[in-house]
Amino acid sequence: MANPDQKTIFIDNAFEEIKNICTNLQKDTDTSNLEIKNLLKVIMNEWEEKEEQKTGIGFR
């Protein structure tokens, strides 16, 4: 990908930031991979619900 568009760059940066947050959480609290995955699922579900309430359109 020689010239990624702005959306791709934004998604890649967000992914790296979330990965770093999760890694630091695991180091600081001895959280398991499964617990991190469950936390991310809860966050996504909450975000989807709020987005659906705002726009009336869900992601599913």
C-alpha cells in the first residue's frame, strides 16, 4: 500500500493505540487474553448501541 488514504491511516493508528492500551492493562493488572477480549466486546456492544440510538442505524 504505497499511498493509503486517510481512513486507513486513522484505523491503523487507532488499532495500535488500542493494542497498546490492552498490553499495558495486561502488564499492570495481570489480566488474561480472554478478559481483554471480553472487555473489548463489551466496549464494542456499548458503542454500537449508542451509535444506533444516535443514527437509528446499526452495524449488524
